[in-house]
Amino acid sequence: LLGLAVALASLLPTAGARRSQDLHCGACRALVDELEWEIAQVDPRKTIQMGSFRINPDGSQSVVEVPYARSEAHLTELLERVCEKMKEYGEKVDPATHRKSYVRVISHDGTKMDLSGVKFDGDVTSSLKFACESIAEEYEDELIEFLSHEAENVKDRLCSKRTDLCDHALHIPHDEL
């Protein structure tokens, strides 16, 4: 009986660590999805002036116009509010692996979504929002770096390779979240 108790106790930290890893990985992937969706909603013709507004000795200015959608100013603004979108996510448990993933329960365009097996409650959304805010704060520079340059596979590059938040998840299909 003591052996069984020790064996069960040794499994508990693993389950807790997996829950935390699943949560942080899911939050990172959802964060990137939401940022990319928000960027795509901006008119590509909209620009913002960047650089110095001082007049150079020759009378010119060092101001350039850059696309607003991927500007540091826009991305910083998005990072301040994007984690609010985590209230639109639910938790789904894979029956085979018991790994948790996080899926939108409210679509961006109003289409009906398959929510079978999705847990949607305050605990899930508050945990996901807190994890999202932690990631956005800790990896703000990396997020801005990747998203300002239209990097490919930002989810994998940031969440798996740069941060190890999803080191278990390199096999997750891109459209799962």
C-alpha cells in the first residue's frame, strides 16, 4: 500500500507540470493566433510615420512611412489588450494523450463552431488569460520582432523554438488552435 501511495505521489508533479506546460503552450499559440488575426484586420494601405521629426542641417527630416499593421506602435498596442480575447477560448482534452489544448469557442466571423468536448468556464479562461499576459510581458520583444517582419510559422518559432513553452508540441497541427 505504501508503494502504491509513493507511485501515485510521484505522478502528481508530472501531471501538474504537464498541465502548466499545456496551459502555457496553448496560451502562447492562442496569443500568436490572435495577434496575427488582428494584424490581418488592418488596411494594408494604412501607414505610420517613423523616425526623427527633427530637421537635419540640410533641411531634410529622417522620417519614413511604414505599414501601420506591423509597426512597433501597433503591435505594442495590441499586446496591451490581446489577452482579453482569451475569454473566447475553451479547453479541449485529447482522449488518447490527455493533453490539453485551447480552442476558440466564439469564431471571429460568427460561423458556428464544433464545441463537442470543449470545457468553457471561468477557471479555464482566467488561467489562460493570466498565462497569456505573462507570455506577452516576458516575450514582448520577441513577439514584436517576429510579427513586425512577417515571419513564417511564428507560432512554432516563438512557442516551441525560442521559448520552449511548447517543446512537446512540435507535432501539433497548425490549424488545431
